[in-house]
Amino acid sequence: MDSLTQIVLGAAVGEAVLGRKVGNKAMLYGAIAGTIPDFDVFASHFTDTVSALAIHRGFTHSVLFSVLFAPLFGWLVSRYEHFKDFKGWSWLFFWAFVTHPILDAHTTWGTQLFWPMDLRLAFKTIFVIDPLYTLPFLVFLILAMLQRRTSKKRRVYNTIGLVVSSVYLLLTFLLKWVAFNAFETALTDQKISYLQLDTRPAPLNTILWSANAETEDAYLLGNYSFFDSKPIAFESYPKNHALLGDLVENEKVKRMIAISEGWYTITQEADTLYFNDLRFGLLSMKPNSQNFVFKYSITVDATGEVVFTEMPKGKRDAKKLLSELWTRLKGN
């Protein structure tokens, strides 16, 4: 999830663990702890694109990281804070650390919660930024923050924030199930034979959903809003995996295919090949768009090394997408 959401979650968890004993400092340290797992993004400054993608939401988003580093941070804080309870601070950091990847596991990218096991949990029930999850949570956290440390209202407000956000998170599973059934029915009604079906919420909401359906030679992409009145329309995107040629045996290419979970297409523009990760869809709702959210050029440098370079996304693309999403969300 986005940084603000993780800060709010970490602060609320910190309050639940130590708020009665240390007041707003529990929220402060919880908020800090809630951001620490995302420090793995700095790996992109020290390694290549493929390795950085593999590292992202890996070790720092695991139960093992929480178990190993919570006592370390707990010890450091207990050394200089007036409240010297090492166990209390360790529990605060542990729960703030471990709830971070648990929440991230509900997104499309998912997390390697059980690292070093090669297993990425991705329930794909919520977008990385969802105002309906974050804003109510934030309001109740602020209300709790404004109360005295010993006030009963403080704990009540914080508990309400945690419960409301958790209930919404559970609700997204039901919404995903409804959307999945809608896509499945549409494919059946249109007599489309498919190998597998993958669904996820569109950006910023859980009303509009997107789907990828794999066929023998192509992927079908479609959108469904709970306000739709017309049948779901699917657009076909050829796999073009054969364009990789001998590159398919390259280790970096294999790793990218694994990272994308096999949901990818290859396109060619001039003499350059592009790897398109279909899990995150398109930056446009217009038909036949080739503007994928995650698109990487594939080049070979002078040493023969395969290089993946992520194509930049412009602010205009984001603004245009928001407008198109709002229109599509209201129904087809």
C-alpha cells in the first residue's frame, strides 16, 4: 500500500500496543515502523531493474524480518526513551512490521510474507491507494491522537479505526468474488475458451474491476463495474512470446517472466522489444491501447548483458486515466 496508509496502520497498531503507557509516542514509533519495510525500494539505486523487482516486498516484508528486527529496534528505543520496557517496544515494532506486509498481501504485487520460501501472496482485492480504506482510518486515528493518554475515548477511537479498516478489507474479498463471477459468466456467454482468469480492482476503488483471461495465443483484457448495464467487452492482446527468440533462455528474462507470473506480452517497436507486465493493466481505458502501466524495453549492451529498462509514466497519463476511470466506473 502507499506510504500514508502504512503510516496510519503502523500508528494505529503502535497505539493499540503501547498507547496507554506512552501516549502519542506509541503512534510516532508505530508510524516509523510502518514505513521501514518499504526501504527495500532503495535497492533500485544499487542494482539492475530485474534484481530490484525481485527484491521488492521480499525479505523486509517477511515474518522473519519482523521476528529478527523487532527486538533490535525495541532495544534501541528502550535505551533512550524514559519508558524502558524492552518487551513492550519490541512488541510494538513486531506488530507494526508484520501488519505492513499482511496489508500489502491484499494488493496486486503481493508480498513474500514467508521469505525465504519462493511464495508471493497476492490476493488482489485492493489497489495500492484506496481512499475508502485510508481516510476513515486516518480520521479515527486523529480523533484518538487528540485524546489524553488515559482517556477511554482514545482507545475506542483507535479500535474503531482498526475495525472499520479491517471490515472493509474483508469486504473486498466479497466484491472480488462478485466481479470474478461476472467475468467468468461473460466469458462463458461469449463462448470464449480460456486457460486461466485473473481479476483485480481498478485504481483507487473497488467498484470497477479489471480482468486478464489467458487463451492459447493471446490475453483478453476486460473491465466490469457494478453499475454496468451492458455485457463485458474483452480486448485481445497477442502474447507474441516467440519474439523473444533465444532471449527466452536468458536468466534475466526468465526472472522477469517469473516475476510477472507469466502474465506478459512482448511487443516490438522499430528494432526494440518491450516486455509488458499485464498484472497491472493499462494507463488508458481506450480500446486497443498499448500504454501498459509497467512496460520495459529489452536491450543488449556492448558486453552482451540483457538490460530491462522501465518506460517512464507521465503526469498527463495519470490525469487522463483518472478521468477515464471515473467515466467507466459509472457504468458502460
